Amino acid sequence: MRWLALLLAFTACKTGSEAKPAGDELTVHGPVAPVPEEDVYKPAYEKADLDKAVASERSAVSAAEQHLGEVEDKGDTDQLRTAIADLAVRRRYLAALELCAGTGRACPPRLDEPAWSYDIEGDAPPKLDANLRFDLDSWRKVSAELFGRACACRTLACVDSMFVAIERLETRPMPDVQQDEQAVTSVTRARECLYRLRGLRDTPRVAE
């Protein structure tokens, strides 16, 4: 399955709070390449809310870096691996927020961090706010929520389990509903966020 390959894609990381995750090397200098108007996602939140979120995430990254140093001192290999991976995801999330603030690109649909827990080894469906009925109207709501939740991930566990949730849920609607353009766009954007947060796509950064 695709999700299994993604779960195995995480390679050995250097320890240390200054370690740079793969996929974070693309820097945007000045104007960026134009994105077709129909492909630009325009969030509903205001610039002031985005600025607050950027400041909050910068503080969260600093706290995660401090936590990583504390875990290093303990010498727990499993905790260290998790701390390194989660810090990399959070840095990429922050980079997306900064790019959104600077250029209007990579804007997430939501700025909060919604509660998310999904047992990928179990058979139960993920718990979403939208009803899992899979008719056209419901699937549009489900796919939109998946887009919002995927782009809001700040931990590796969230990213990897969202990959699995999307793969399992997108096969549930009837074929004609699966092919709905609005739903397909939401699912595609959800995966793009996950690829970027996972380090499988470059995370553009605005030069200071």
C-alpha cells in the first residue's frame, strides 16, 4: 500500500536542534512564479489572524527545539527520533505560514491545531466533524475537512495517519462522487500539504 511506503520513507536523521530536515532548502527571493488564479487557495481568515499564527508557531518551534535538547540529554533513542521528526514537521508548517503571509501561497485552510487521533492498525473509521455518508454533499464536506486537517498537522504521527485516512476514505464514495471536481481538488490539496510537511516536497522559504 502507498501509505506503508510513506511510513517507511523517513530516513535516519542527525541529532541536534540545528539539524535541517530534508526538503527544506528551496528559498523564494523576491517575486515568485505566478500561480494560475483557479489554483490559488484563498483562506477565509484575515491577515491579522495569520500574523498571530506565525508568531505563535515561531514560539512553538523554539519550544520544540528546547524539548529536543532535553530529550537528547536523556539519551532515549525512540523519544529522540520522534522529537526530531516532529520538529521537522513543525518547521515546515511554519515555513508554509510564512510563505502564505509573504506571498499568498501555501496558505492552510485553518490556523488552529484540531485534535486528531487515528489508529491506522484498526478498522474503525477516523473521527471527523463531517458525517461519513459519502453521498455528493457529504463527500464534499469530508474532503474539505480532510484538506483542513492535513494542512494543520504539526507532528509526524498526524501526517502519516492522515495519509492513511485519506487513502481509505476516498474509496468509499461511488465512482461518480469520487470524481467530483470540488472533492478531488480538496483531496489533492490535502495530499500536497502532507507531502510538503513530510519533507517529500520542497518547502519554499521567503528570503529575509
